[in-house]
Amino acid sequence: MVFWRLEAYLALYTLCKFIEYITQEDAENYKLQGYDHLKSSVHMYITISKLISYFVRSLINFVLVPFR
């Protein structure tokens, strides 16, 4: 079964940790660089959208590879 494979859970855990790291980094940059709301928001949006697209591609590979 696909849900018992360890790789999918590791990918989900890694995605969550990356989002946690990016959020913490943006919060620190927000405090240090003069409270620029737009710059930190755009940076977080771009980074998270890249991570989510990478996560979806790897999850599709994990799911579809056994059925080929």
C-alpha cells in the first residue's frame, strides 16, 4: 500500500520543517529590517509555493512509480 511507505511521511515531515524554518526566518527578518510587510510576505509566498510544488511532484512520483 502507498500509505505505508516511509518516503511519503518523510517528505511531509520535511515540508513541514521547511515551512517552519521559513516562517521563523521571515519573522526574524521582519524584526531586523524595519517592519516591511510586503517584502517578507512576498518572500514567504514565493518560497512556500516553490516548496509545495516540489512536494507535490515528489509525492506524485512516490504514488505513481509503483504502478508503472
